[in-house]
Amino acid sequence: MNTGRLGAPGVASRLDRVATVRRLRLARGALAMTAALCAATAAGGAREQAKRMHDRLAGVPPTAATLDAMAADISGGNALNAALTAVEAPSFYNVTLKNFAAPWTNRDQSVFVPLNDYTATVIGMVRDDVPFNTLLSANMVYVGAGGLGLPAYSMTNNAHYQALEDQGLDLKANLVQTAQTSVTDLPVNAVAGVVTTRAAAEAFFVAGTNRAMFRFTVLNHLCKDLEELKDTSLPVDRIRQDIPRSPGGDSRIYMNNCSGCHTGMDPMAQAYAYYNFDATAGRLVYTAGQVQPKYLINADNFRPGYVTPNDHWDNYWRHGQNRLLGWASAGPGSTGSGDGAQSLGVELANSDAYARCQVQKVFRNVCLRDPVDGADRAELDTMVTSFKGNGYRLKRVFAEAAVYCKGD
């Protein structure tokens, strides 16, 4: 049978290749068109961007009037004003900010915890544009407004905040700022912002040796865990007696691992030497001038180790690799040493790492992703500069993140 030239294997093979190339080109064209359509859909017009910003910030769709106002601002080149409109929605405070701060208040870093004095104070500070670099030091706590039938603030339970949440009250409208010294028995030099709230004390001052308070403060507010910060080049003179120098009989474990964390942590965690959480009474205890016994436990682990005499702290991390955390060289937080939790809070919260950490957390919360490329990292740098230059107002950081990600 004569199959003709088309039946020749070489010709058929060439035709197959031509057909395959055409299919690939068509497929690529379709993919490019789909990508372009997706990009256009993601960016959207002013109304789509306004709705996306509101959804990300407030967690609920905007009203028609709000959407119109936000879209008009975006069309007029004032997207920041549109975002600042969205952060005035009550749900930004009741939902977005509550879920944002809740993981900082417990060791499990869970969002599923009741409203408490730590979380309420974060919400109030953001609402009122209180400089957020005072979070770890201010004589401040936010409570429910009077006339709401709430139990009084208590150092021994969370009933005040549980009732505030159970009643579904608008936190934007019903939180008021007061001094911690007005609702607790702490002296003014012992208060340290959210560090001395009941929620923080219950989570991080209970039992142990108060190193947990330091670790979680650094983790939550400098976005660094101790493993990232260990530095075996620093002096070991302030490491307490309870740390074995030859764990398991091998001193190399201590020298190469344990000491790297404790060289920086122990001199700073000394700031908390007068604090404890009494689990039986359910309250924070402060013993002025008297070191808590738990700072002196397990002394036989290494008798020549450091014995804590007071609450004086020193920041060894101003030397070695962790100087890159950007410690303040002038103004608040520039001393490098001090007495008590309040002054340590000032030191930590005026570092570059603290400012960058807050911005990173907001970026992730609003943009629903971590920075992934050079443009994202450049924007993060810009937002950090803006945060510090605009009075550490975290509300504005939320708005700036929403503007940047409005086309995502």
C-alpha cells in the first residue's frame, strides 16, 4: 500500500513537532492572558481597593457611605486617609486588634484567650495614638468605662475584662485610660506597662525564675527568640548559680550553648528580681528591695555562680553581635543599665529591633504574608522610619500597610 509522503516517519515527526510547538505557544499565551487578568483583578479600581483595605483592617465589609468616601480618597490620591477611615471601624478594635495582641499574653501564643488587661491596654494605646514605645514602661492600663455595670478592676481575677467581653461592648467606645498605680498596690517605680499587667504576670512571672518574662518580651516585641541571640563571646559573670556548668558531665554543652543565651538574658532578667505571681492568691506580688527566693534556687548547681542581690540590670547585648539590634545611643533607652522592669522596658522599646518588630507584625497581619522581595523590604524600611518619626503611632502603621497592599 502506498502511504504517500505524509506517511513517511520523518515528515510525520516534523508535523508532530510543529503541532506541539503551536500548542505550547497557545498555552503560554493563555497563561499570560490569565496572569494579566488576575493582576488586573487583584489591583482593581478605587472601589475594589477600598473594600479590600476595609476588609483587611476591620474584618467586615464597609457601609456604602464608607466605601464611597474611601474610594473617593483613593481616586484623589489620598489612600492613607482612606485607610485611616477604615481603622475607625469598631471591629478594628474589637476583632483585629484583640486578635493581634492576644498571642502576646500567653505562653502558647494563642489567640483563643479572653480579653484581659494586657490586650485592652494595647487596644487603647492604638486607639489613642499613645506612643507605642511606652508599651513596656508606662504607668498605664486601660479599663472599662464607668456606668457599664462591670465588676471593678481586680489584681486577683480577670472578671472585669471577661464581663466587658461577655457583654459584647464596643471597645473603641468603652475603654478608658487610667494609671496602674490607681487600680493596683504597685508603687510608681514598679509599674512597667503591659509587663506588670495581671495577664502578663500570670503567664510569665508565675513559678520558674522570671526568665520567661524576659524571653517572651523579647520574642513578642523584638521578634527574636533567644536561640537567635545567643552569643558565647560575652562575659559569663552574671549567670546565676542554678545553671549547671557541666550539664550531663560535659562542660562543652555549657560553653557552646547554654552560656550563649544566659550571658545576655541573666543580666537583664535581673530587672524582674522583685516580682512574682502568687498562683494561690491569683495576683502579682512586688517585694521592693527584696529579691524573690526563686532567683536563688538550685544554688548548689554551681556555687561560684552569680547571686542576685537586687534588681539592677545591664545590657550586655550592646556589645558583640547583638549590638545590631540597634540600641538607642541618645535619649530614652540609651543608658544600657538601670534598676527595675520600668527602665528595662524603656531600653528594649527604644531599640531599632523593637520598632521593626511592630511593623513586621502589622505587615503580616494586614498583607497576609511576610515581606517576600526587595520592594516589600524597602517598604518595610520606610514604614519603620515613619513609625519612629511619627511618634510611634501604631494605628498609622496599620493604615500604611493597608495602602501598600491594597492591590494584592
